[in-house]
Amino acid sequence: MPASIAAGALALVPGAHGDAPVRVDRLLGGSVNDSWRVETAAGRFVLRLDGAAWRRPGVDRARERLLHGVAAAAGLAPRMITHDEALGALVSEHLAGRIWAAQDFSCAAQLERLGERLARLHELAPPPAAGRFDPVDCALGYLGLMNVERASAPGTAVVLAGLRAAVLEVDAAGAGPRIIHGDLVHGNLVEGERLWMLDWEYAQVADPIYDVACVLAYYPQAGAQASRLIAAAGLELRGAAARLQAAAYVYRGLSWLWHQARAEAADHPGTYP
């Protein structure tokens, strides 16, 4: 057993209690949490352990489990098995398939496939216990994690002002809140017998335009096929351009602030509008 996995956490995995698992492999891709594929006589599972910095703006474990559970019941996410808050552990089923690559976001057929899955997600009724997405609150949380120099830099003020304006633009549409995944990077999409969405820690209840905007903010190459992605996701094309631009700025701004809070280099998102 890897030394970084506590015995109590590993025992949460079906078939691992009292017997050594057949195989334990570290999964790559996360920059905060640690994830492991654990194979036992009972099957294959994913064990995620909270990293030291898991408490960060936009992440709420109770909300994550609530929204993940709804998505899993609809066949959009892996089934959760169990969790232990004290150990910071979550166990879910392991889904066999191909993890997406950045190149998939250049393919019209793949974007339509993703859009269809997002349409299914956005059809689900938001659980009443989950609060509405507040990007400005997240931004202020990142600000509180920065050193004085970065927090007081002119570029930071520009992003905060842009975020506020962009959120007002999105909210002006008055769209009904829906469950959104909120972190549609390629490592969180696995294609097997269907397309699944992994890692729901940034899931929120929000305007569904945010999920499409997340894709376009993180993968500019998808812009050429934006209309097909929007249509497949079941969103109205008319009047969506301004909202989409605003929501994409929200993701670019939050991403830049996240890097600033971690003292990492990143391209400044510029002003909005």
C-alpha cells in the first residue's frame, strides 16, 4: 500500500477491508487532491483524498456530493460509493474509457456530443439545498489568499471590476438556475460506453450558459464550433453572444485569480467589456 494512503481511507474501498487490494495506481491530473485507482475482488474504484489546500474558493464538499449524486443518478457521472469527511476521502466507481485530450475540443462531433450531455445535465432539477453560484464571492476569496503585492496590483482591480460587470450581464437574462459542472477541462471527461463527467468539486447551481462558457474560456479552439455546442446544449442562440462573452470572462478572470493566489504565472484576461 502506498505510504500516502491512510489505512482507514483505503478500508473505505469495497473489498479492501481486511484484504490487500489487488492493485493500487495513482491517477494523474489533479493539482490539489490525490486520486488513486484501487482494484479489489469487488471491482475497480477511485479513491480521492483531499490535498492540504482543498479548502479554496468555489469548493464545498457537501454541495459537491449533492450535485454529483444527482448527476450520477442521471448517468452523467460515476456512482459515489462512500465518503469520510474526517479522513477527507471520497470513493466512487471507476469508469473505463478514454480520457479526452485538448484536441477533442476542436472536433465538431465531439463538441456536439458534449453539448448533448450538458443538455441532459441542465434538464435536472437543482436541489434546493444548493446555493446559487457567486463568482464575485469566489474572486474575493482568491484575493484574500494573495500576498499584498499581487492583491494591490492594478491588474487585479481590473479583473475584479470586469468580473462584477460580466456577472451582471449574465444575470440580466434571468435564466432559471440549473446544475452546472463548472470545470470542463479535458481531464474531467471520459468517453466509454457513454460520455461521463468526472470531478464535481466545482459544480454549482447557475445559469447553464456558464458550462458552455467554461469550454470556450479554457479551449479557444472550440470557438469555431461554438454555435454547434450551444445548439446541442439546448441553449437559445438568439441573444446568447453577449452572455456567452460575459460568462467566458468570468472563467478567464477566476482562472487568472486562482493562479495569482498560487503565485503562478498566467495570461491576464484583460478588461471587460
